[in-house]
Amino acid sequence: MPDAEKRRHLVRAVAASAIGTTIEWYDFFLYGVAAATVFPQKFFPGSDPFYSTLASFSTLFVGFAARPLGAALFGHFGDRVGRKALLIITMMMMGISTVGIGLVPSYEVIGIWGAVLLTIGRVFQGLSVGGEWSGSVLMAGEWADPKRRGFTTSFAQFGAPAGMVLANGALALVTMVTTDQQFLDWAWRVPFLASIALVFVGMYIRIGVLETPVFTKLKARGAVAKAPLVEVVRKNWREIMLTALLRTGQQVEFYIFTTYIITYATQQLGFSRGLILSFVMLQALLSSMFILLCGHLSDLYGRRRIVAIGCLVMTVYPFIYFGLLDTRSTPLVFLAILFALPLHDLQYGPQAAFIAESFPGSLRYSGSSLGYQLASITAGGPAPI
């Protein structure tokens, strides 16, 4: 393939990766923000606020528990059928489940069945995200020059804070134009229902992307694994476990800084929901740029070195973070929130390339996906609880 054509396909693959993950994470994070602000009152009313919040975060955890299942399922077929097809399927699943959540009647209409339907929708969100991440990373990384793979795959990581900006921004906008009662009655549903428009955009972009050169060559040589999930667990179990541990050290911080902070700052510190959502959104905007920088730094200085520096920073910063929050000073709270995610991104930015490069091409979707998503059980889901 001529260099110019290859570059064109690379740009389209990176765009599909970044935009697709942004939409997927918009849907996933939308639930997290709503779990902290809306669901305790709408689906778990009548009990102590602490227990209502705990129950709400428990449904949040269900989505995390489903992510490794999605990783196993979609990882298997991603290594058997190809990266592109699975990315289209995961996006369709996410869009349908998010719109479904936006249509669930509240407790006062159907009682506990509202929470049950909410949980089912969250399970399908988790399955979708579980299969989405590796496909997006491989779509970008397997088209990229290995010398720039850290930067290229960081665009898939970029989707997380970008999706958070959209999710928080949508809820913040709805909060601004409605009263508190209107927000709780119906307006919180609007960002969930609006997801369908974003999904159509993502589908249009992904359908136009070619399959990656790595998978195309594997298929041409007849080297596609027959049972990739079984093979990767048997041959690369150590890499899977190390990936899960690498992610555990990073993901706890992520969900404290993005989900738990909304509950802590509003219920314990007394700040308004709109103000904290704005702070978190600005944090995510800064993070989206810093992720790309960290991915680039990993190309220059090595993935291991940049991730290790990020780990060291995060042994100190959480103490500073809560110290600043507990002053209840608005400027200090803003600074604590603003810099939390960008400092965390020293680990997160290089992760995509670091993890994908740990597995052979024929087992890469299954191995990277399974290791990455296992941390949802050890870290992401339990952290806010």
C-alpha cells in the first residue's frame, strides 16, 4: 500500500478510535454522574441518604462487573472475526442500552422494578465497554508506526475524558436550564436519550474504516487463532494478571476523581452539584490534552518509565487532594480537582500501547481486553462504594 494511502487510513482509524470511544464513554460516564446525583432519589427513595447512595453505586458496580464478560466475549470474536466488526456491534449495544436507561420509569411509578431495569441496562453498558476498548486501541495501534504507537493509541484513551466532558456538560446544561425539581422529574433523562444521535455519528465513521493490516495479514496466512480466549489464558496468563494489576493502581484514582468526588463534594462539603460538575468537566478537558502528551512522552522515553513516574506521583497526590478538598475553600477545591486527572494520566496515557504490545497479534484483542477489564472488578466498581 502506498505511504499516502496508508497515512489516510491511519488518520481515519485514529479518528474512528477517538470519536468512537468518546461516545462509548459518554454513555458509560453519564450513568456514573447520574448514580451520584439522581438515582438515589429517583430509584432508591425513602431511606437514609447514605444507604440510597450506596445502593445507587451498587448498580454502578454491576456495569463494572460485566466489563470482563464483555472483554471475554468480544475479545474472542475480535481475534476470530476482526477488529472492525466488533467495534460496530459494541457501539450499537451501548446506544440501545443507554437510551433504554433514559426511559426507565422511576420508583414511584413501578417500584423496585425501576432499579431492576436500571441494573439490566447497566449490565449491557458494561458488556459494550468491555469489548470496546481493545478494539479501538488495536484499530489505531495496528495501523500506526511502532515508533509513534504510544501517541497514536493515546487517542483511544483520549475518549475517556472527552466522553466525561460531554456527559458532565450535558447534565450541567440541563441543570442550568431547569429547576432542581424539573431536573429530578424528567430533565436528567434528556442526555441519555440524546445518546442515539451520537451513536449514529460514530457508526458512520466506523463503517468507513478498513480492517487493520495486522489482522488482514493473519487472515491471509491462515494464522487466525481458533480459540483465542482459551489460548491467551493458557499462554499469556501472566501478562493478563500484570495488566489487571497495572490497571488497578490507576483505576481506583480515576473513579475517585471523577465519580466519588461528586457525592463527596456535594453531600459532605456542601458545594452545589452544578459547580462540582463544572470543575470535573474542566478537569477532564485538561486531561484530554495531557493524555496525548503522556502518550507522546512514552514514545520518547519508554512506556515503563512514564507509567512508573505516574505511580510515584499518585502515592503522594491523594493526600494533597483530600487535604485541599477539606478546606472547603472554593479556589483550593478547584485546584485539587483540576490537576487530579492530568497527574493520573502519566499512567493512563501510555497504557494502551503498553498493554497491547504485551500480547501477540493473533491473541491481542482477547488478552489486552481481558487484562484491562479485570481491573473493573478489583478497582473501578468498588472505588466509589
